[in-house]
Amino acid sequence: MSASTATRRPIDPDLFVGGDAEAALRGARCPSCGTVTFPYQRGCPRCGEEAMTDLELPREGTLWSYTVQSFAPKSPFVCVEPFEPFGVGYVVLGDVIVESRLTVADADALRIDIPMRLTTIVNHVDEDGIEIVTFAFAPSSEEQR
């Protein structure tokens, strides 16, 4: 699909691997020390290795910590207007913990160690009317109330 006919696009083209329905986050693993990073990095922050290996991160994990962002962050933050509070959390994905938007903005509906699954959400709509999508984590279907 060309950019002129696209109705959605990722906020960063290097953020995901795989197609829309099967999208996974793109991380990296150090071939020398095994450190896993997200987002992808060209060099290892732990041992200084200059070449990292692409890594498709797991689509499911567990919630490590969370809060609700109840006010709009300062610029350059952009979002769908008007601003609505959103959940923010750290999700354990095997060897790495990822900071992420959450699809749930009710702190009472979340808890530490709840199973989470990767999804995409609209971050904002650009000046051409294209939905700019980013990643988020949602409680696994069996955990939803």
C-alpha cells in the first residue's frame, strides 16, 4: 500500500516485525553477552559489542508495574484529542521489561503479574488524516472482566 493510500502507519517503521495482525515488537540481542534491548539498538549497552542481532520479542508477558497518566504530558507528546487518561506500565517479556501504554486506564482493573498481550492503538492522527499507530499491552482475554 502506498503512503498516499495508507490509512494507518506505525509511529516508527522499525518498531515492529511481522504484519499488522501478527505484529511483534523488534528488539535486539547481543551475540557476546546475551543482553536483550528494546527498542532495537545497534550496539550493546552492557558490553559495548558493536553488532546486535534482531530479535522478535514475545507478544505476551506479565505486568510488572503500572500507573495511570491523568494529564497530558508536555510537548513533544502527541495524542488523539481531546486527551484522555491512559494506563502506563512495565511489561515483562522474557529477558526484557518494556515500558508501554496500556489499553486499560482504570487502576482498579489492573494488578501486578496480570497476563498481558501485545496490541496496537492509535497514538494520533496526522495532518493528512492518517492514523499513526503505536504498541500497547492489554490484559489477556481470560483476565478481562
